[in-house]
Amino acid sequence: MQMKKNELAHHREADGLSEEMLSKLLNNGADGTGGKPTVGQLLAVAAGVGVASAVGYGVYRLLKYRAEQQPPSEWHRVGEVSDLWIYPIKSCGAVRVRQFQCSSIGPQLGLLRDRIFMVVKSADGTFITGRSHPTLVLVQPAFDEQYERMTLSAPGMMDITVNVKQLLETVPGSASVWDQPVAAVDCGEEVARWLSRFLLSEDFGLRLVYYPLERPTRPVREKNRIHALLTARDSGALHDATSYMLVSEASVADVNTRLEKPVPALQYRANILVKGPSAFEEDDWKWIRIGETVYRNVKPCTRCLFTNVDPETGISSPKQEPLTTLRKYRLKPGLGNSPVVGMQMGIRTLGAIGLGDTVYVG
């Protein structure tokens, strides 16, 4: 409230200055003798009025921007956390957890981290996803109790283990996410062969890479620059847009009432599932607090063909559901043909969250 008063005061000050200058000129002349002002004098005063107004408006916009970046002082309860997921490998299976730490690059428990691995083409280092390779979701990661070793399983394959801790001692190379270069550690020949055999039925063609840094390094993608609150610090490790995604149970249920075959919440690949709010209420949240962790709603979560892939079977819906249904009622202005379910968040205060934690909105 005080911030708003200050903004109005700056406006009034600039307007008052403009009115005072103009009044003196018209009533007394530029030299104070009461003579008629010249054209040059009128232009000079008009320019001064314009500068004063521009400065006042600039100050107003700056103060408004700063206010929007500050978490609110008042919060109200909207629900509680009902499920948590970490996806160690981009487009692969989820690890359900009871709690996680919230880092600047995404959810984590030790070296179990969100979208920290990805599968890339051997030829050029570009990544593949469930859009083109839906059976990626059947690659299921699991971690040991120390969260230092990752074991992969998949139908018809023997399990294989990757020593994640050892990868931190390896000099990184590079790969790319949406044509943006990223640091990447190659995970070795054995797991590369394993993935190639499962996904391509070949002994080569794919590799697994690991993001070794503790901070985001990619700028906002050009297509996402329409979202003014989205910043480079929100880009996460190997994520598409942001390092945290949230959806509500009611939103998932609302879509399911319109489908012949309901889909599980996991099919939307969020990190945080919340029960309590009404369907799509999360669209309008600005600030979110869970425990001491504070997030900013920076972007609607637009949905692509990967949303049609069943996480249990790795098969994409022949009827292109739920995407077809979502396009009938969940399209948003400026976002084209990509419907919205859930929101993508940027973290503003680090902390930890767990199942049953209260969710507040400011």
C-alpha cells in the first residue's frame, strides 16, 4: 500500500510541476513582466513539461516493477501438497518422493535431481524427447539410499547402473537443448548401448548425458520471451522452460470428466500436485509459498504431443487425447494451438517441501 502511495505521489509531483510551469508562462510571460510569451518560449516549456512527465512515468514504472518482484506480506491457504515427483532423465520415468529440496536448478535429493540427464543423438548431441520417442517414459530410474547411483530398468532389458557421483569428476563436453548449448558429461559406452538397444533396436545412435552445474546457464528461449516474468534464472538444468511445474488435482479431474478414458495426474509430468483449489484456479496465482519456499508463477504450462503418452504403456493416444479435448476449452490468447494445464514456476526463496505441506497464495 505504501508503494502505491509513493507511485501516485510521483505522478502528482510531475503533473503539478507541469501545471505550475504552464500557468506562470500563460499568465505572466516567460520573463515575468506579463507580456505575451513567444513561440520559442512556449516550445521550451512544452518540452520541459514532456520531460517532467516522462521522468515521472519512468519512476512510476520502475517502482511498479520492483513491487511486482517482491513476495507479498499476506498469504492465504489454498490447499496442500498431495504428490511430488522428480524426473531425473528428461522424458523418462518419474521417481515419486515424499519430500525434496528446492534448488536453483530444480527439485533434488542429493544427486537425484530433476531433468539433470537427457538422451541425445550420437551424431550431433541434440536431445530426443517423448514427443518423437514415446517409449522413453518406460525407462524407469531408481536411486540408492545415498542418492549417488542411478539404476535404469525397461521392459525386456537387464537393469544397468550409472555412478552419478563419479560423473562429477569428469570433464564436461557440450550438448544442446532447443538449440541452446549446455555443459554435458557423457555417461559412457555401456549405458549408451543400453539406451540405443531399447529405443532404436541398434547398438549405437544414442547417448546419455549429465548436466554437471549447480546453476542455470541458458537464456529464455525466444518463443517464451512473451512471458515478461520469466527470466534466465528460471531455466533450470535441462528443462524446457522452467525448473518447477505445478498442477492441481481438480484441474486433472476436470479434464477427465470430458474424456472417454481418464488420464492420471502423472501424465502431465508436474513436480508438485496440489489438492484443495478448484479446477484451473492455479492459472491466476501470482505468488506461491509452500513451507518457507517461495515461487513465482512465471508462465502457463502449455501442452504438446507428449501429453498424449500413457506413462504406463509408452503408447501415444490414437485419438490424440487429452490434447484434442484440451484444445476445445483450454487455449489462451497469444499461445497458439497449445492448451494450458498447470503452471510453470520460478523459485524465489530456497527451501524444502514435503507431502502434506500447506500451500499458500499471495
